[in-house]
Amino acid sequence: MRFTLVFENHQEGIGASYDLLFAPCPIWDAAGNLILNLNPQDPHLNSGCVKRLIEHEHLQGVEKCILVIHSTGHGDNKSLKILMSDLDALDIKYSIVDFSIIK
């Protein structure tokens, strides 16, 4: 699986949507552009990945997001738990949309 985070954006203009891809290492991607390689030497996702994204992108006042789960990709349930734990640690409220269960 792979994941998309869509942060609530209080500003007019470009949204704040980021894909977490595993190619094979975990990377943050925005609109098809690699913006942050989280762990170039290891294909596993580590804690702190959301904080690194927020700092890298200079996102201010993030309070809410949507976590989208896509059925394709090399992520796994452990990666999902790390993402959720990171969001919890940053006090970011989130809802999950899992495409595999939408009918």
C-alpha cells in the first residue's frame, strides 16, 4: 500500500497534499516530484516521518488531515501504524479513507 496525507489548508491557493511512496525507500512526493527521501539506505519507514515533512515544507499550524490508504504500493500495516503514531504525537487530528473498503 501507499499513503497520501492531505493537510487542512487555511490559505487560498495550492493545497497541501503529499504522497508517501516506497521506491524502494520511503519518500515524500508532491505532484509527482520527490521532495524528501526519508531513509535512502533502508526501505523501512521510521518514526518522525511526518514531522520531517512538516519541517521540510515549512507547514504552519497544521491541526487536521486526511490519511488516504491506497491498495497498491510497498507500504504495509507497520508503516500505517507509524504514520498514525506520528500524527498522534504531533496532535494532528485525522480521518482515514481506505480505498480498499469503499464500495
